[in-house]
Amino acid sequence: MYKVFIVDDEPFIIEGLYDAVDWPRFDIEIVGNAENGKLALEKLKELPVDILITDISMPVMTGLELIAEARKIKPELKVIILSGFDDFAYLKEAMRLGIENYLLKPINLKELEETLSGTIEKINASRASYALNEYDISILRSNILHRWLTGKIEPEELSERASLLGLRLDQSYMMVSVLRTQSAKVEQALIQLVENEDNVLYLVDYDGDFVVIFTMDDSEAEKPRAIRLLQQVREQCFGEDICISLGSVETLPEHNTDSYRHAKEAQEYFLVLEQPSYVDYVDIKERKEEASRSFSLHWPDYAKGIAARDKQELFNKIDSDYERLRNTPGIVPSALQSFAVELIIRFKMELSDIQYGAAPDFVKNTLTRIMESVSIDDLIAAVKEGIGGLVDSLNSDIKSPVIQQALHHIHQSYNEDLSLKVLAGQYHIHPVYLGHLFHKETGESFTEYINRYRIEKAKELLRTTNLKVQDISREVGYWETGYFYKQFKKYVGLSPRDFKGLL
């Protein structure tokens, strides 16, 4: 959100500005106000402010003096002047200092809103014109690499972007590794790895997994070295839980998407193997081929049930397949278990392109139950429970992994200064993309959602505590009490004090 600070020696002007403008529509938050320039300057030293709206004729320090001093501490500050004086000398000095507009009182609301809109566009254009910094490069690199790994970028664009970003994707082979962890140390270790190795790249995908790309000219010699490098990453993060999976070694440029898909699939086998240091898709492929020799999985029937989101159809298919397994000559318990594992992981991999975020714990919880099953009936019940829960999740309004993470962050840190840019940086995606995705999945803009959530928390504090309104305002993340009043009245229909009086 953009931050605005208002200065005027007439309190009713400040109050009127709070109420007259729909600030969230411009993605603007009022972070403070002052009744003279000197007091305003002190507050500007402490507050994040993008736009200053100030009167020009005030006691102690004039608006023009305030602008000159404020620019010393905030050179990029945008300024809108309010004045009751249509004086050319004032206007000339204001223009010299650099302002967005000189508005005469009484204020024309339409002109003020047009000025705000133009100012925001100017701020955005100014930021966009800066040379790419490390953050921008990291975001762009991650987006390009993820599109490459998922087959969503044309060769011409890839060549152009790879050249711009210095990405070496022109070697003979590639292998992808996926690292799944909650450790904050891993990223620093990967940054160091990429700095030291010319043929290694990494990104964070939309599931929050670290994805490491090794490009190679000699796969037989370089795959073992890649494994050693990954083990070094683990050693640098001693004491942290890190699940490392290896995708297949693939030729470039024909099969660039296969290794990533296989590394993601191999990642799901940690729960069914005996605590390996890493899981290699080569071994998983052999396991799958052995299982298929015992019993062939006819996936289209399951896909039909998923598309229809029909639990009963899926349950009937599970019963049918296990009845055939029971009657297969020479079948052993391990084959029954392997079939269940393959079925669940196939569900997960197929759903990744639809809405796997609907059931983030589906694989983990279901495989745990499968491995703990002591009878075939218990095994079938575990599979049905997992798949049934997945279908229920698909039928409900559950968000994609990145939006789930964003919502969790908002719910945990709603009283902090939140922005799309900060969150997008954590997930290594572009802020604009995150904003579109957030609105698509929640039906609200990022700003609207935060304001509504904060007001709900404020209502809760009004009900359960004796805190003063200004303290509650700070508790839920509003810098300025007046702005909090406006947002509260917008979402509740009453002022905070009137709401408290009804309790």
C-alpha cells in the first residue's frame, strides 16, 4: 500500500479528507497527520510515507518550508499542496520545489482523486524505470525457470531471457533436484552453491519447494558430483530436516520438463522408504515397473471419477481393483501396499495441474495410514479415506499453495506493514502475478482482504478487552487512528465507540 501523510492547521480539513476520499480504491493508507509543519517533519522522520498532502500557510513552519526539509530525508516524496491562496508567488515557489498539484480550497474532490491517481502512476513508473536490482533479477529468473521446467515458455522468449539473465541452458543434459524443508538455512546454502558453480541454478516453486537445476555435458561423471553438492548443502544445514529427491537425467532441449516432474514425484516416496539420504527417480521407476508387473493400474477410470468429483464412483473402482488383486495368483502383502502407494501418488501428480492446493496434506496423511495398515481391509479404508477427503476438498473453496501461504502470513502478521512486494519476494513470484492470483482466489484485492481482516480483529478486541480505541488501532496494524475509524465504519457501519456501546 502507498502511504500518505496529511498536514493542515484546520482539523476539519484533515477530518474531511479522511472521509471524502475512498483511499483503499487507490491502494493508499493514511499513516498520520499533523497540524503544523514542524510536528509533521518530526513524524515524517519515523513514518514510511510516499505522498505528502500539505497546507501551504501554517504556523511554526509553512508548507513550503516543510516540503524543502522533508525532501532532505525523503528525496522521492511526492507532494500535493492545498491552499486557500491563489497567489502566483506561492505557486511559483511550489513548482520550484516540485509538486504534483496545487489545489485551492474548498477542495474539488474529483481533481484531488485525479491527482492521487496520477501520482500513483508516476510512483509506479519511477520504480519501474530503475535498473533491475537483485530482488527483481531473482523474481524474473525464478519465473523464467519455472515456466521452462513446466513447458510454458516459447523457445524464442526463453533464448532472449536466458541471454539477458545469463542462464546457461544450452548444455546437453539436465537433472533437477527438489529439496523440501522448513529450514531457513537452505536458501543461503543454495545461493552460495550457485555462486560457486556455473552450471547450477535454483528457484522456489509454487509449492514452496526449492528446485535445483544441474546442467551437464557428461551426465555419467557429473550426476555423482551433483549428488555430492547436494549433500554439502545438507551438511551446511546440519540438524535441519531436508528431503532431497532427484529427477531423471534428460537430454536438452527436448525433455526439459521431465526431470522436474520426476523429481517432484520422487519426493513423495520419503514416507514409504527407510529414511534415505535422498530419493532417486531411477529407483522409483524400477519400483513402479515392478508394481505394474503385479497389477496394471487403469488410470482413465480414476481420472473420470476425479473429473466428476464422484466419491462413490472412485470407491467402486478401488473395491473392484482390490478384489482383482486379492484373486491374483501369488500376490503378496507388499504388492497390495505398493499398489495403494502408487495410486495415491498418481492422484497427487495428476492433480498438480488442477488444484492440488485443495489438499496439501493429502499424500502425507494417507501414506502414513497406508504404511501403518495391518490388514487389506484397513489398507482399503485408508485409501478411501484419503481420496474421499481429497474429493471433499476439491469441492470446497480451498486455495492454491501460494495463496494459502499468503493468507497464513496475513493471519499471523496482520498488525505489521504488509505488502504484495514483501510476500511475493518470499515466494519468488512477481507482485503483480501474486495480486492477480490473490484476487482470483479470494474475490478481494490484497488491500481489501487485509482491511477486512484487521477490522474483524478490532471487533474482537472491542468485545474482549478494555483497550482504548487508539491502542486497538495500533494493535491491528493501523498507523493512524482516524484512518482506522474510517475503515471500521466502512466495514461495520458504526464507529468503534458506537460498536463498543452496543456490547
